[in-house]
Amino acid sequence: MNRLHGMQSAQSAQSAHKGSAAAPPRAGWLRVGWLRLGCAAAALLVLSACATGPDANPQDPLEPLNRQVQHFNDAVDRTIARPLAVAYRDTVPSPLRTGVNNFFNNLRDFWSFVNAGLQARPQEAVENFTRFKVNTYFGFGGVLDIATEMGIERTPLDFGHTLGRWGVPPGPYLVLPLLGPSTVRDTVGRVVDQNADPIGTVEPSADRGALTVLRLTDTRTNLLPATDMVDRIALDRYSFIRDAFLQRRAAQIRTDEFPDEEEPAPEPAPIHAPTSVPAR
């Protein structure tokens, strides 16, 4: 009995000692947090280093990470976005889809007017503002594209374009989760674009969400022919999309007024057949 009582006393003392040490000081948790952050940064550097090589694109130092994000985006697209876009295309009458597309383009025309002003491009500013006024007042809120029928040019501009106009370099190529191809500069510009988006001010939130889903579906539907073509002709879908995006974005930013503003993007990499043949 004395021995059993001694063992119970020892266990009680040990439990009390553990209880007193169970709650680590706050500084310990902070050290753990910084350690995890450091490990994440080191992993990102390792991924960047993995992208170096004779065939590496200097504009894409994060290629391994970007490929993983695109793989995730492609999975979401195959599962949700593309089926929804196909159903929308096949069930909604074409005139109604055209009206939806015109409505969202009309909202973009106003933001293009603002960016044209920020870029000191008076002609494009006047044209985009005129388009917005004409389509808003005579096109039932932009559902009808009267301005195009009148021959008024549209020049789509965003804040990333504005940053590039004034010499901000594009930075590394990025693939954003659910948003797709971008660069560091365009990612910063996208934040400004989102904050200036009038859809974000719509209340109640259910209406705002419905308009957001409708716009995303409209955008994905318009991209169906292009993405289907890429799937047919590109052996390396990632490289094809990256090079096409960078080349098109650089072409959008180069203008006659600033011909030396930005170096041309490299031509899309040639599409090679896989170098390794899987074992039979």
C-alpha cells in the first residue's frame, strides 16, 4: 500500500510539473511563427532556383510554383468554370448574352477613360468617355453598344497598363490562383482595378455576388474558342499561355508616343516534343 501510494504521489507530482510547463511563453510561439515563415521563404527560393537552366525564361523565375498554380486553376476550370460557361453559351440566347457582355464592357469603358487620363492620352480618354455616355444613355445602361455602331473606338486600359505607361517594369511572371496569368506590376494594378470596380459597391451582397458570377461566366464564355484552340495545338500549355500573355501585354503597353518605354517580350518559345519517351 505504501509503495502504491508513493507511485501515485510521484505521478501527481510529474503531472503538476507538466501542467506548469504546458503553456509555453508567447515569445516561444513567436519564434515558431518566424521559423515557419523563414522555412516558407526558403522553400520559395528553392523553387526559384529550380527554374534556372539553359531553357529557363528569365521573366519566369518562379516557373515551378507557377506551374503548380496553373495546374490548380486548370482543375477548377475543368470542374466548374468551363462547364458553367458551356451551359451558359448553349442555353442563353445569343442576343441576351451579347447584351450582358455589352453591359460589362460599358463599365470597363469608364475605367478605361480614367486610365487614359492618367496616361495623358486625351484621344483615348475622349473616345472611352464618349462611348460610356452614349451607351449608358442611349443603350439602356450599356446593354446596347450604340457607340460601336457610331464608329467610336474602344481602347481597353487598366491600372497595370498605366503603371507600365510610366515606366514601371513588369517584374516576374506570376500565375494567380483562380485569376490566371499576371505579372508583379499587373497584380498591383489589379488591386487598384478591383477597388475601383463599381460592382463592388452594389448592395445587397447577394446582388453583388450574382453580378460577379455573371461577369466571370461571360468572360469565360468569350474565352472558350481561344482555350479550346490552345488545348488542341500546344504541347506545353503552360509555356504557350505564358509567352502569349507576356507578348500581348508588352504590345498593349508600347505606344507610338513612348516607343522605347518597354522592351519587347520574347517571341513564344518553340513547341518541342517531349524529350523523354515513357517506358512501354
